[in-house]
Amino acid sequence: WGSCSRKGNLNFNYMIAALPPALMDYVIVHELCHLSVFNHSPQFWTLVAQRVPNHRVLRAALRGHGHLLR
């Protein structure tokens, strides 16, 4: 759905616009957090959780929307 380069460039698949707003927000926050922590370490997930407390629920829901990318 999105990516963050080592240079700090954020990219998003255009299909993000088809997601429900809460999922879209989660994807954006996820990638923005990579500007501070460039991995998926516990520190990264703590940062995500500070901004999106229900990120685990949203992440699971996002998996159900994977068909939009095919």
C-alpha cells in the first residue's frame, strides 16, 4: 500500500483511495513513522501505537483489502 525510501520519499499505491478512511489513515501513519524508525522493530510499533492505538485491528482489516491491489 505504501513505502518509505531511505531518502525519506513516501510513495502510496493509488488504490489507497479506495480504502475506508481509517485504513487509509493507518497506512499513511505507518509510512510516516518510518521517517523516524526505518524498520519494523518494537520501537517502530510503539511509535505507530502512539498515533494509532488500534493499529493491530486496522492492520488485520487491511489484509482483507489486498484484492484491490491485484
